[in-house]
Amino acid sequence: MTARIASTLALCAALVVGCGSSQNAETQTGDDALSGSDQRGRRADTSGGEDLSGGCRVESVYFAYDSSELDGSARSTLEGNAGCLNRRTGTAAVTGMTDPRGTEEYNLALGDRRARTVTQYMQNLGVEGGRMQVRSVGEEYASGEDESGWSRDRRADIEVR
């Protein structure tokens, strides 16, 4: 439990640093952007993407209910993400997330499968596997309260370090 609290505190500190940046998905560029948080302090939906130097963006990918399979939209997004990562050095954390339905254990496993699916697909696109770290937070940062919100919770975020 102490490790979970420590990791949550570290994430909160990173989120506070990233909150000063604009969230406009079409126009924002910059050197480092971290996921923001909403008014309730929860991890925000990063569908706007993470800005990387050089004007490329790393976008979140979304999944269907109870699935870790990539659809056409997710594959297209990951192709762009892989291009960005291949132009940069450093590592990337791929975090699998779920909506709040299901047990904690099940959701952590589903989040892990989602993150591993994203990592494997990006490896197939030329991103070195050793540069990507897989983790799952399951439903820990889920904020949806209905299907519309839950569909935004079912995702994998990529944070470039």
C-alpha cells in the first residue's frame, strides 16, 4: 500500500508540473508536456496528446469495452506516435487504463494487456522495445460516470521521458 501511495504522490507532482500548459490539441507545441489533471485532481484524458519538440504529438489510443485489440483508428494513431518516438531519444511509459467496471484485479490485468498491445505494435513499427516501459493503473484514474465517460477511460497513454 505504501508503494501505491508513493507512486500516486509522484504522479500528482508530475501532473502539477504539466498543468501550466495549454490543452489545445491542434495548436499546442513545446518541449515537454505531462498529462494534466481535472478539477477533481484525477488524471485528465490525454486525447489531445503529449507535445514533443519538433512539433510532433504523441496521442492516447482508445479501446472497445473489455478489449485490448487495436482498431483502425488506434493503429493510425500509433503509426504517428511511432514516427515521433523514432525521432526522439529517451524512454516512453505506456500506461494501460480501464473504465471503473470490473474488479480491481481484472482491470489491472486488462490495462496491462492494453499497454502491452500498444508496445508490441510500436515495436513492429520500429520503436525499440527497451525504450518503452509498460504499466497498468487499471481503473485508478477512471473519471467517467456513463458510457460517454467510460469510453474515454478505456485507453493507453504514452508519456515520453
